[in-house]
Amino acid sequence: MPRPRPSLVILATGLGVLLVGAAIVAVPWYSGVRWQDSPEAARAERNAEAPTPIWLTPAPESNVNVSAPPTQASLPPTQLPASAPTQIAAAQPAGPLSTAQPASANPAQVYAPPQLSTPIALNARIAVAPTATPSISDLKLTDSAFTFDDPPQPGAHVHLTLTVHNPTEQHSDRVTVGLPTNWLPGYKLETTTPSVLDGTQASGMLSLSFDGPDAGSDLDVSLDFVTTDEVIDSPNLTVSDAFGRQVGKAHPPTQAPPAKPGPIYSIDIPRLKLHSGVVPVDWEPPLFVVGQVRGTANVTLGNSVLVGHVRGAPGYNVFDHLDQLQVGDAVVANSRGQAYDFVVTETEVLPEEDTSPTDATKTGRLTLMTCAGQWNPVAQDYSDRLWVVAQPADAARAAPDAARPVDHKN
């Protein structure tokens, strides 16, 4: 059997190396593309950009609605006056042309038309040129608000209110409120005031139309939602008139009663110049961002465990410099619009199978984990794990050893 030429062997080996290299690059790239289009990526971005609400002072009565009602109620549709048509004076047909001169006219200065055998009536209809629609709407968006009745959490009631003013002397036709569809997940629209004339969803917007304000008056719109997820952000809303002209845009600040500790939305580590959204995970860290292990505690209510990738392809290295953290460094966990300050109190490297740092604690604790040690190409994993433990700043200053794992053997 003839031996293959050395040049062919070298060529085949080179092609094999190129294919392996391409696969090594392509797999993470493809995973990254899929991640960017995933609901988890959208949630991570939303969590990372979650606003700090304007905190409202709770009312003494628990059932008091903190959202101020509209100052002026909209008239029911049956009470709205019909739109007044534009009055155009019609040309009246003329009678026979008269040759009689006015009594006060000077005969020398008056034109006398010729005598006509048959009278002529001016019956022509004169077409009135249409009035061009102005490019700018007369209506004005004068106010908007986004207010939680309850502390932010799933099941909270929240109201989006806005006011449109009509300064003209004509009743306005419909007004349309547009909400981005990528904002809607996490919010369930329950009721509207006044009633919606119609609604459509297209081009990334949910459009809700209402009967417009009467002449010289306001239209007050209230959209009432219930949260179905961990969301606190307000929408970038748009308002347009019946001709599609923009009335106004708004991104009202979130107003809410003080929030209770919840799952972590994002973290900030000043030493690493790191700001990352956080999404719930079972155990494997997500791409690009940090994950909170499901079942671990809400922030400050126990051991909140966060995991992230260490190095590799772009997107797999959110915790690449976690080993640079030192005792005393600050870590900020953000939840439901509230920032919680932690201080690093311990760092350690443990074998991959040792997950004791994830054990529950009786007091608040933040535990960060990423890979460490030697890379095993067969197992496609690192041999060890780096654990960084942080305690609430106040507790760390008062008692550095306040947060310890619960001994389940006792």
C-alpha cells in the first residue's frame, strides 16, 4: 500500500488544526449570539439598568392608595360634544343681472352691463382649498407618573398616569398612548381609565387609543398594572394625536414605598470597575453577566450566592479578576431599586467538589464564586473554585465573624 506524501500529511494536519481552532472559536461565538437574543440577556440588561425609585412615605392606613388620583376626571363618551364642523360660507346663486344703477351712484362712473335676452344664473360650485394639517400637534403632554401602591415585588399594584391638554377651541379626536413591547414582560395590564377605544401591537409598540380631550380641557389617562416578576422600571411612553403627530414623550421616574430585600438585580465591585446584571441560575454561570443560584437567600436575609465565569472566550470572563479582591473591599448588591453595601471579609480556594460556602447562614452574607486552579481539557473544567465572602458593611464593622455557615449537624 503506497505511503501518503509528507506534504499531504502536513496539509491534512494543518487543516485539522484549523478546523479544531475554528470550532473552538465558533462554539463560544454561536453561544454568545444565542445569549444576546435570549430572555435571560434581556432580563440581565433590565436588572443592570434598574432605577432607584423615589421612595414614598408609607401612609398610616395599609389600604390607602399612595397613587394620587387624576385631578380632573375625563367626561364619559356620551357627554363629549360632537366635533364642530368647519363652517364654510357657500356661494349663493345669483339672480338675473340687473341693469339698474344704485340711486347714490354717479352715472358717469357706473358701468352699465349690456342688455341680455336671457338671464344668466351663477350656479357654479366653488371648491374650497383644503387646509393643510399642521406638522406639530396642538395637544400637549403636560404630566406623567409611574407609582407603586405596594413595595416593589411580584404582585404589586402600579399605576401609569398621564395628562394631555387641549388648548384649542375644538374637541380633539382620539389620542394614542404607545408603550414599548420589550417593557411589558413583568407587567400585567388590568384596567384603564377611561376605557380604551382600541389597541394594536406592532413595530415593537403596544398602542392604546382613547377619546381625546374636549376643547380647552384635559384628558387624564390611568393604566393600572400588576407586576408578575421582579420589575420596577417605568416605560418610555409616547403620545400621538389622531393624525399620528407626536404629542409628547416621557420616561417618568418610579415612585414606590420602601422595598423589602429581594433577589439581587445587579452588583457593583468598585475595585474591579465591574457593574453587572444578575439573573437567576440553577448553578452554571450565565454568559456575560453574574448569576444568583436559585434557592439562595434574598439580599441580607441569609447567604446570597453569586456565580460567574472566570476566563476564556469573550463573555465568559465576568469574574476574571475576582482573585484581586482583598479583605475590606466594597461590594454593592442592588435589589428592587435599593443598594446594599457589603465588605469582603474572606477569600479562599477550595477543591471543585467542596460547595460548603453555599450553605445557608443565619445572618446576611454575600458569597461570590468562580473557577480557579488548573484547567482539565478532558473534563472541560477547572480543578478548584475561588470563593469570596462579603458581609453587610454595618455587621462587618461591628462583628467581623457575624456571618458563618449554619452547622446542619447540630
